[in-house]
Amino acid sequence: MKLPARWILALATMTTATVAVATFTLIAAWPALAAETAAVVPPDPDVLRWGFASAALAAGLAALGAGYAVAQVGTAALGALAEKPDLFGRVLVMVGLAEGIAIYGLIVSILILNRLG
């Protein structure tokens, strides 16, 4: 199934906007996260809320992108394997690279959650 160009453009725009918003929220929350105090002070609920939302968006959009990439690469891989079965190793690497996108999103969300404390 091939998506129309307008859907791909909309998905890319939505992903870029989400990354920009997540980056802005982390930058805006930086003074609250970087503040050093002598006593243990519970973090601001707004900082936690935006941090959790950023972590969820990072993991969710990465999984969405990885699913789309695996669908496209997997379709092409099956077509290539039907014609040349000896390409199995190369095709497996390409599908694995597409799946790595989700792992990167998970790592970013873990880093965000670690930063929240």
C-alpha cells in the first residue's frame, strides 16, 4: 500500500512539529530541572506532566515511524527475496535498521525520564 504524497507530507510535518514542541518544553523546563537545592524538594507537577508527555511522544512517534519504515522496507524485501533468495542476509539487515528507529525513540524517552528524577 503506497501512501499519497500529501499523507507523507502531513506525517512528516506532524512529526517535526511534535519534536519541536517536545524540545521547546524540555528547554522551558530546564531551569526547574537544573535548580540545585539543599533540601529535597518535590518536583513541580507541571514539569513532570510535560516531561512525561515528551517521553510518551518520543517513544510513540518513534514506534509509529518504525512501523511505517518496516512496512515499506518489508514489502520491498519480500519482493527482492522472491526474485533472489540469496539476498536474505542483506534484507534482514535493512529491516533491522528500520526497526532501530523505535529503539532510538525508547532510548530518548528513557533519557527524558531519567532527567526528571
